[in-house]
Amino acid sequence: MKRTMMSLTGVAVALAAVTGVAAVAAPDGGHETARGSSRLPVQRSALLCPAPTSSEVGETAYTAFAPQGAAAGADGKKGTAELRPAGTVRDAADGAGGKDKGKGKDAADSAASRTVPPRDSKPVVPLQKAGTPVTATTERPDAPALVGSADGALAPGWTVQQTTSVAAGAGRGLLGLSCTTPDTTFWFPGVSTAEDRHDYVHLTNPDATPAVVDLELHGKDGSLAGSAGEDISVPPHTTVPVLLSTLTATPTTNASLHVVAREGRVGAAVQASDGKLGSDWLPPAADPSPGVVLPGIPKDATSVRLVALSPGESDADLKVQLATPTGLITPAGLETLHLKSGMTTAVDLKELTKGEAGSLVLTPADGDTKTPVTAALRVTRGKGAKQEMAFIPATRPVEKRATAADNRAGGSTLSLVAPEKGKDAKVKVTASAGSGGGTPVTKSYTVKGGASLDVQPPRPQGLKGTYALTVEPEPGSGPVYASRMLARPQGGVPAFTVQPLPDDRGSVLVPAAGQDLSVLTN
């Protein structure tokens, strides 16, 4: 049989081009020492933005951005980047939306038959060039979910921020979300099915084939039994919102949600609405790991609730520390936290910050333990009837670069934390050109090992419109984690939202390889 010979290097590059986003460095960066490997920009990336709000008094701003110079070497292609409206399953909001018993073609056809197509297919916030944000706004209560992709020079680091302001009603507040990448599994510690909460998980399918998803809820006593979350069909290029309280007969204040795509892939985000505390998006937490970092607790937080889970088969004991501007401290009365396997644990950390901004650092109480955990914080600002909540999930470290879009002349706070003692983090923060004009500005910061740093980020000179922030660790920097808070008061309510800034995975290591003719023999 005649076979075509191809170098392994060519195969690796081709795979990177097809998949768009490839697995990058582990947190320890050990693969960086791979002999002869080279880092190349991804050539395609995908993002999904859920439907923003059903409120008649809501306004949503979309901001798209790609870092300038991020795609050097991406075959010289100018590239495209845009989002387009997705369809919606008609009865998705009523019960376990999109749920169809049975599998395969019948289930997919049933969900597809209830799909409402978008009003139009016009692109939203299409980018023409890297380095300058593009914005758009909508006040439509039926604004659709968005599905999009970027390629060529705009693919590496492509970011879209969705920020919604709801002036009144049950969902009032400021809701912010950095649109998510599709995957097959997500963890959401901090969800609730209690009577005063209305939490919807939005499942969006970016592909041309149906996806089948299972939703698993874990409470304080373990799995919340029930089959309502099984076999949820998500038709192609469609979103399915599911009200979590319909998945269980047991109202649960503190729970963890596991989203698993058994067929295909989806984007997932949870919109949480509280009768007293407003609403916000809960983005997915970083993949479970033995230690986690939750960056960006504001200094004026009036309450902080930690929700954590050990999703594996083993219990976990964690050391709890708060990284303050001066170093690591142990919260009073909470030196360690015990997590039972599969059971959600919630702890109210009253007066945690004591007027100082900080970040929560959870590490194994026994340094040799490798039990993975996941966690998130619900943070509240304000008092009485004028309270607002936001969520801070565990996030990945910034290894090469992270981006936060939709920053304005005021109201943005950048939080940086270097969780390891003795390993200072040095980062370069660049404020991009404004969407309406302005000159980029770069500033460097050093974060002491074991400490956190909150700063008012740099702004472009002559700023007009909104701008983006990119965070890049300098060579030799210690590990660093980041988040960005937006504060936009609403009639006395300290409305705010926090977005974690994980590494954008805009590049991939391609190992050096040569031809090995032995692989072509039988």
C-alpha cells in the first residue's frame, strides 16, 4: 500500500490550526523546557455569549478585542473575528428546558423542532484589526445568545466582554461576563436552588451537530438525586437555558453544578438572580486542582461566602489563607477546611477583608496531597436594601497573557496576586487604544510573593470610548493570578461585577520533531 509521508512537525502544526485552542502549559511550566519546542499562535478560536437578560429595563454592551502583535507568525493572515445570533429552544425556560428522553436522532429532532431562530444573522462586534476594541449595545429584552469564531491574526487572545445593567426588578444590578470558550465539562460551585434564588445555566452549542448534556447537582449531603438533568439536547448553533431549581425537589442554598457534554461540546455560564442581592453571572471555575486561587475580593466587601467541593473519590483538607497587601494571613477561626468527597461545603467568612482588598488562597493542608478541589466565592457589597452580589470562581494563572475588555474612564480595579511566598510576580499591564480614540499606555507592577495588589489600571492617553487591559508576566516572574472589577453604582446600590483573568491560551507549544520512517512500516 502506498502511504504519504509527513513530518510530525507538520502534523502538530496542522492540528493546532484545526483545533484553534490547544492545551498549553501546566501551572508549573515544566513543559517550557522541552528541547527544541517552539511557541506558535493559535490560528482559530471560538467564543459563546449567553442571552444577556429578559428585563425590559436592561441595557447590554458588547466589547470585542484582540491584542496587537499577538499573532506574529500566523501565516500573515489578516483574519476575521465576529459573533452571530444563535437560536433558542422555545420552552427551555420552563422546567428542564431542552430535555428529551431518549438519545440520538429522536431527541435531537424533538429539541430542534422547538428551536426559535434568531431575528437576523447580522454579525455583532466584528473586529477589523487587533489593538482597538469594537463595541455595540442593545436594549432588547429578547437579545439572543451569540456564537462566533476568530481566525488568522485575530484568533490569539480574542476576547469579548458582555456587560449588562438592569436598573430595577428582580434581576437588577450589574452583570458581567467574559464570553466563554466551548468545552465538554464545567464546574460551577456556588449555584443555588433556594426559593430566593433563580439560577439558570445557559448551554450554547457552537457546532453544526447536536450536543447532549448532563447536569449534576451536589449539595451538602452529596448528589441531589434526580434524572431531570439527563440527556438535555442542545441543537446546533442554539442556546438552551435551564432553571436549576427544576432539576431537584430539594431546595438547596449552596450547591455545585457539574456540566458534562456526553456528545459534542457547549459553552456554559450560570446567571444567578437573588431577591435581595441582585444578580450576576457565575462563570465556570478552573479545572479542579489540589490548590486554587480566588483573586479580587474588594476591600469594602460586607460579606464573603466560600463554596467548595472535592469532586473526586477522596476527601480533601485545605489550608485557608488570605493574600493581603502585606502578605498571607489565616482568617480567624478557619485555619483549615475539610471537604467530604462529592459534598458541597459552604463557609461564611464574615469581615474577611477588614477594609483591605485580598485574594483567597486554598492549598493542601498536607503538602503531599494531590486531591483536586474546586471553589468559588459569592461576594457582597452594600448593606440593607442596597446590596449587590458578584462571584469570584477559582481561576487559572496568567502564564503568557490575559485580557479584560470594557474598561472605561473610571470604575475599573485590577487585582493581582502572587500566592507563593518568596516568588514575586512582575507583570506588564497595557491599556489599549480606546474604541473611539486614544494612545496605548503600558505600566509595570511588582507583587510581593504571598501578597496581593489592587490598582487603578492605566488608561490610554486621550481616551475616547472603552479600552482593554492586557496583563503579561515578565520573564522570570513568579506565578500570578488576576481579576478585574467593574463598579458602576445604580441609585445608591454599589453595583459591581468581577471577571477572573485566566491565561488566554492564545499560543501553543509545538514540539520539534523529525521524520521517523519506522512508523510507516507494518
